Amino acid sequence: MKAGAIVARDKGRAADASFLRRGRGGLITLPLLGLLAAAGVLALGLGSVAIPPETIVRILLAKVIGVGLPIAPTWTPGQEAIVSQIRLPRVLLAGLAGAALAVAGAIYQGLFRNPLGDPYLLGVAPGAGLGATAILVFGPELGVFWLQFLPAAAFIGALGATAAIYGLARVERTTPVTTLLLAGVAVGSLLSAVTSFLMFARPQHLQNAMFWLFGSFSQAGWAPLGMVLPYLTIGFALAAILARPLNLLLLDEEQAQHLGIEVERTKLVLVVAATLLSAATVAVSGLIGFVGLVAPHAARLLWGPDYRTLLPASALLGALFLVLADLFARTVFAPGELPVGIVSALCGGPFFLYLLRKRKQAV
């Protein structure tokens, strides 16, 4: 074995051992599950019709256990309909969206070894924005069911933009990270310009497009949840499988290659996983910023850089943050609703500035 490979192997084992020692703190993520459950019950109970937490729990247990629940129902049919048909799918979608954006952000930050990586880095946001805006400005002419095309258009736009960027960045059989980022910036700027042109060319539909671009779960339901669940499942599974290769890629691509990682294939699968998570989320919620940027940073500060711990911790933090942000968005101006993207920016922006300040002091 070559000396370089031996050194790389030893470094990789040492780094993996260090990651493992830090990863034992992952048990601390268990309280996050409790916090997330409490936030979910709170979100299910608050709204134009307030429902007590114990009633929420009883309704959920009745839905899970079924008609064999030994306790007689103490709630009204209206309360059950509000919980099971209106609020529950919205809370579940907000939690899954937050988890997906956080995991995608963590993947990009590791893949590019860049703390500013976020889920929209490779054209997901501008691609989805263009697809959705095209439907919003031309959709009313398609007929009464034109809104049904919105998630599909956003999803196709996001995947198409990412595929184009990855293809443009390909150099022979490799995909340099710097080239990938530059291609993302160039194509993203072009798509954003086209989106702006469509919005100003059809100003009568500008309000609808702007509301979607700011992010919202107002159209949440069981159908959108069922539509995105397969893509999110695939994305989460790929991320979990590639947690250790991500640890090795943090060292160096050449060292990861010596340690048996097929670097180019791993990078491609990571891009696919992050894109599936981001595109599926954007398709049903619009553009929600800062979740995928802040949640991985917070998880890394609390639980360390081991991706076997970082990914689930980021997912839980992202889900918790977005469930609470959506609760605030739909109750603070009730019966009106604030776009959840504005809430996430108001909360995430100061935290991100704090991280930048702390990083500057550490240099």
C-alpha cells in the first residue's frame, strides 16, 4: 500500500473515532422528540377554534387505536374534523418540510465544505420559482383546476434546474465543487431574471406569485402530504446511508478516495438526495429560507460534526422550528395569515448574523 494511502487511512480512522466519540452525545437529541411532540400538540390546539391539549391527545389516540378505544369520546365531531382534516396534515407537512430543508442544508454544507451551503444552492429555488410562477401567471387561463398543476410545475422546475447545473459543471468524468457552485450561481441568476420578467409582464397575478415565493402551508392537506412523502422518504434514506461517506469527504476528496469512497458517485447521490428533499418541499410550501442554513449550524454546535448524529439532530431542529414558525404565521394576524417564509427569515436572520459574528471572532 502506498504511503499516502496509509496516512489517509489512518487519518480517516482517527477522524471517524473522534466523530464517534462526539456522536455519543446524540442521545441528547431524544429531548428534541419530546419538544417536537409538544409543539405539534400546541399547533393542533391553537387557532380560530381552541382545543385543549388533552382533547388533542384523545383524538389522536382514537385515530390510531380505532373504534376500540376504551374511553368514550368527549369531543365534538367538529373538533375531530378540525384536528384530523385541517390541522394535522398541516402540522405534519410543516414538520417534514423543516426536517427536509435542514437535512438538505447539512448535506450541502458537508459536500461543499462551506458553512453557507443551503438547500437552494444548486438552482432548486430559482427553478421551482420559475415553474410555479409560470403556473400562477398563466394558470387562470388553463381552467378551473389550474392550481393542481402548481406543485408539479415547481417540482419539475427544481429538478430540471439542478440537472442542468450539474451537467454544465461536469468536466470530463469529474464535477469540481467550484465549477458546480459557479454554474449554480449563473443558472440561478438567469432563472430568477426570467421569473421576475413573468411577474412584471403579468402584474394582475403578481400578488399570488409573491405569496407563494414567500412560502406558505395554507394549501396543506392529506393530498399534498401524500404526494411529497415518497420523494422525502427516498431523500432521507439516501442521506442516512451516506452519513459516513460525508464524514470522510470533510477530510479531503483524495483521502476519501484512498479510503474506498467512490467520490464522484457519492457526490452525485448526495446532490440527488438534497435536491429531492428540497424540490419536494418547495413544491408544496413555496420558498422558505434560513431553515436549511440555521438548523444544521445549531445542531453542529450542540452535537458536533459527525453526520451520523448531525443529520437526525438537524432534522428534528428543522421540524421543530418550522412547526412553531407556521403556528406563529397563522395565528398572529388571525383570521389572516402571514407567509411562513417571512417568519423564518425574521427568526433565522439574526441567528445567522450571530453565527457570522462568532465565526469572525474565532478567526
